[in-house]
Amino acid sequence: MDGVVRTKPYRLRAEVDADLNTVRAALHSGHLDVATRLCRGVLLPQSESPTLRAEWDELLVALRHAMLNRGEIGPLWSFGEAEYGRDDLEVFERLVELLPGSDPRHTLAAAH
């Protein structure tokens, strides 16, 4: 670990990997199913960091926008099942449009 943390100014001199970066990369490459599966929720929920909140908000808006526009049922359904999408009426309205009436999820989406 010698030389990884620098001071004046404080900097990390090592590659840092985070779920946020993996989700963002999947989203940008069009892999919505992967992005949704890996997007587990708010970054460091106990933190009050405005920067972390802004990063989360930006990622969630981009993911939601891609889900609604692409209209892939599987990822959109996963988004709606996640804690951050559970109360998103527009997601469920879109699912009602996309799901065939014979699909049991259609009734669940309509109930929202």
C-alpha cells in the first residue's frame, strides 16, 4: 500500500473499482439487464455526502430513462421490483403497455 495515498492534495494513486462504475459501463454499452441487476441501491446509504447523492441521482435518472425508452420487459420489470423503482408509476404504466394481457405480471403492473 506504500505510495497509494498521496497528500497535498489528497489523492489515490491506484485504480479504484466500484459497483457504480460497473453499472454505468453496462448502461453505456446498452446492457440494461446487467445494469439493472448490478444496481443495488443508494451509494453508501449512511453517507450524507452531496457528491455521492448526486452520483446516485445521475445514475438512476440515466438508467430509468434508458429503461423507459428501450422498453425491454425484463430489465424494466427488474427496475420496478427494485427498492428505487417500486413507486415509479411511469415504469408500471410502461409495463402495462408492453406486457401481453396473458402475462401474470400485466395484472400486477396494472395494480400499481
